[in-house]
Amino acid sequence: MSSQQKVISPYNASADCLKLEMGRRLQVVAGQALKNKLESGEVKVTNGRVDLGSELKVKRSANLRANNGKL
């Protein structure tokens, strides 16, 4: 007797591979972008933390501040 094997859909397997590959590529690109910004001085590291500067901070709307972030 032969043992039963699980059949994996090739579409699911290829989608999972694509997700992993895209994640890897995005991580490489993000690392390179951060490296370039560190070299240019646009981003600085202070006390082991990355300081993005005030221009990259997100301003919260008045509605979110009044409701403590609850909608």
C-alpha cells in the first residue's frame, strides 16, 4: 500500500512564494533607502533610536486627539 499524501494546490504554493519574495525585496529596498538617508544626514541615529526629523512625523487630527484615538 502506498501512503496518502496531501496535495497542495500549485496556486496556493506559488502565492505563498510570491509573498515571501515580495517581502524579501521590500526589506532590501527599505534597508537601502534607510542607508542612503543616513549617509545624506536626512535621518540620524540618537541614543540607538532612529530620528526621522519633524518633517516625517504624522500630525494627528483634532478629532483623534479629542477622542484619545477612539472613533
